[in-house]
Amino acid sequence: MRRMKLTTLTIAIFFITSVAFADVTVRQRVTVSGQGTEQTRMIKGARERRETKITMAGEAAQMADMMPNVATITQCDARRTLQVNDKRKLYTAEPFGDDTTTAATPAKATAVTTRKGGTVTITYSLIDTGERKQMFGLTARHLKVSQSMASSADSCSGAQTSKMEIDGWYADFSADFSCPIDLPDAPVSPSRPDCRDRIIMKRSGTARLGFLLDGMMTMFDAKGNAASSIRTETLEISRSPISAGLFDVGSDYRLAANSSDLYAMPSMSEMMSMAGQQGQPRPSPPSSIPAPVGRKSVGLSPIIGGGAGKVDQDSLLRNAAGLLNNRGFAASPISLSEVASGRFDYVIGVEIVSAKQSKAAKIGGFFGKVTGNTDAAKAGDSEVDVVVTAYQKDGKTVIARQPFKQKSAGSPDDAARSAIENALGQVIAKIN
């Protein structure tokens, strides 16, 4: 009877959801500490399409245009999620979890002593400045939002403070989308947390939020200094009809063998050729710079791939150069235009096929950054899939290619660093 009621309710909710979602397109630019991405969401009935494109300036813009743009399509009616590469006409499909599947018998709960922690005080303020203006046919309200957290010394994580502020323009607009899913009974939790704080919430201001059209979020460290920022700019809001073909795969698309196939990048020589076709000047090869006696020179090309925008590329390249130098090479990062210059004995490219981060890692990274708590920054897991390729001095003849997937605690940077070191070590062995 419970299953029948839930199924009936799911069908009812699904019908309401399907007719509620009219065609809508929202395109925004999000800039995080200087790194920009353009994010597009399209909704049509019971389907949603999301696209993310990295935006770069100067010479790096050429490389951004060559990166694979993989869209995520959620099909509530077909109960599946698609990853689609339209340029290569490839896709992957992942069905929603089957609620009729019998869950595995949970492990026997282990008794854990829960100690009483301290207090965590969260203060939330929402102020309406009274300013109004028209944006995309909507009346935008100028709001100032502030949220701070302070934990006592006897709390589970010790004394910490953090603060976040948003100064932005909000409007009464919604582009929420979700698929109703009938979930089975949740299993009994196998364990209890070993520490529990008392949470105190304080709020001031009666203004309502809404949809952020334009604004700046600033995170502060424990000393009150601005630590990082996120700028959100809306570029487009449209309710014009959207082609149904954008929410499915064409008959000429084929199923990708794996994620590496879906996110595959063009070779270095192909990238150089594409840059030339775009009318970009190709510099003449500079005079060769001799490496120290007994050492081969190595040029490290810019990091590419669908996950490149989720990591600190400069830091990873410096780390890779240090590893190569310690192994007897003379290595240094180079620009895309130097790949085929013939200046180096070898060219090594790093492709980050994908970079995934658990919710706990995202939250831990945020609090670790604003509070300086290194333990918090390592919370959760991240998984990175990389490919390291070594080329001859022409920048196109492959000598060695090594994929490596790494899952570790902490941010994608930690997982990427470990994966690159492992893959690079194997490539070096093949070169030698």
C-alpha cells in the first residue's frame, strides 16, 4: 500500500512538474577569483540542458575554444541523464536509480560514544536598500546579504569564525528544475556522529531574496580580510521556444566508450593548425636555448581538458616542472604557440579529462579557505582523471601517453597533483 501511494503521488507530482516548466533559457557569467565560466541552463517541459564554457582572455582564449563542451541533459520523462559532446557527436547515458532494487543489507551499526560539543552561532542578515531597476524585463531589488559563523573553543571543530557577504540585484524569477523520484525506505544509519554541537541561528531583516541577476559574493578570513570572491552576471533570460532536439541525442550520435572518449581533446599539432585557421599569427621558432650540460629540455604546455577549470593550473604546472627537474630534465611551462616551435627536446602535455568533488569536499574547501582550517579543507573526496602525453620536439609525434585516475581526500587540486605525479613518473620512465 505504501508503494502504491508513493507511486501515485509521484505520478501526480510529475504531471504537475511537467506542465509547470515552460521554455526558459538563462545564461550567466560566473567569475571565481579571476577564472570565468559561462553557464547556460535551458528548460523545456520535463527536460533540462546545462552547458558550461570556460572563458579566457588573450592567447588562452584560443585554447578555451578548443576545449570540448560537454552538455548535461536531464530527462525526467526518460528517467536518465545524458552527457553530450555535440562537436564529436558522442554521448553517455546514466539511468536514474531503480527504486525497486533491493538494497544491500547495511552493516551492523558500531556503537560510537557521542560527546557534547560547544555552540555554533550562525548570524544571517538580509537588508533591502530600497533601490530598484529594470533588468531583463524584471524589477530587480538591491539587497545586501551577510552570513557569519562562529564556533566556541569547546565545539567539535574548535574555535572558528567565517563570514560571507553578497551585494546584489535580485528579482522574483524562478528557473528551478528537479525530477520527482520515488525513494525506497531509508536504511538505518550505521553509525552516529561522535560529537554534536548546539546550533544557534540568529536572523535580522524581513526582505525576501529571489533570483540573483547580478552581484558579488565575498568571503572573509578569520582576521576579517577578503579571502576570495565570486561575481555573478546574468547575460540572458529568455522565454522563447527552444528546439526539442537540444534535449536529446541525434540519430547519428554514438555512445562513447568512456569519459576519456567523450572529453578527448585535439592533439597539439591539431590545436596549432586550428589556431592558424582562425587567423592567429604563428610566431617563427625562436632560437634554441641550450639546456644545462647532460640535461634534456622539456616544455610543459598549458593544461587542457574538461576539468582544467576546476584546478589551480599554474600550481600544478610548477609542481610538474619541479618533478621533471628533480629527475634530470630542464623543464619549464610554455605557451600554446611554443608547442611546435622545435625549441625543446620534448614537449609534455597534461589533460585533465574530468574533476569531480563531493559535497563534503566543496563545503570543507570553502570553510578551510575562509577559516584557515587545513583539516576542514581536506574534508570529503575528490576524483580526477588525467592523461599525460610526451611528444617529440615537433610537438605532434607521440612518444608516450599515460592515463591515471586518482581519488583522494580534499580538493581536486590535491587529487590532480597526485594523479599528474604518478602519470608523469611513468611517462618519464618510458622516455628514459
